[in-house]
Amino acid sequence: MKRIRTGRIILNDYPSFLLTIGGPVFLGVGAFVMIFGFIPPTRYGRGGQQVDPLFGFWAFATAAVVASLMLVLLAARLARMKAILTSGPRATATVLRIEFFRDRGRVEYEYVHEGRTIASGSAIMKNRTTSALSPGDDIEVAIDPARPNRALPVQLFEA
């Protein structure tokens, strides 16, 4: 069995990627508001207004709390995924459908576990590894022992 790489989980698993980049984005916006004293304008013309220094402090404090929460959620997700990938039972699955919208997508697959045919899926990032999957491909999945209707495609997360 190959090693499970944290970097591959973050690059291929869409929720993990969002939790990874979300914290720094919140902190960056909160710090900007606190340091410069205004909300930056959006591309739709909203924002760009001065704020009270106390609001800037609370914006940064809130951003720090949100970023910390996102870090905790990311650590929990990574630990859960690694546990499933290292100790979950394995099965061969057939890719039923894969679709992408901009940088994110979903792969759906079907596998047999304990005599039952189960359809499952994963939210993924669009990249070279995930784009190589196509309907009809056979892939190995690691099944969540606590919830057998959930499985993870092993090849996306192994080194």
C-alpha cells in the first residue's frame, strides 16, 4: 500500500481545498479592514467604505475565529479521510459519471460491499489527476467502516 499524502488530499478533495484556502482568505480580509480602515470594494461595485476602527478590530477577531474553526474542521476531515484510506475495506468501483464546473467537480461510482451494490460519490477539484478519470473506469475505493455507503477513490489520494 502506498502512502496517503496530505497534499494530494488537499489538491484533489474539494471540501479540503476550501477549508485550506478559506482561513487565510478570511484572515487577509480581516487584517486589511483592520489595518486600512475600510472594506475593499468588490468587482460588483459594493464595499469601498470607511469603517470605525473598532469595527476593524472585530472584523479581524471574527476572521481569526473563523479561520481557527476552519483549521479544526480541516484537521478533522484529513484525519477521517486518512483513517478511511488506511484502514477501510477496499473494493473495486466503476465510475458512473464525472463532471466538472470551472475548478470543481464530482465523481460518482458504484461498488459492491457485503453483497450490496452501493452508489457513492466525491466532490473533487479539477486537475490532471481527476480529469484522467472517465465513465466506465474501474477504480479502487476505500469504504468507510462506520458508513459503508461512503467511500473514497484511493488513487486520488495515494502517492
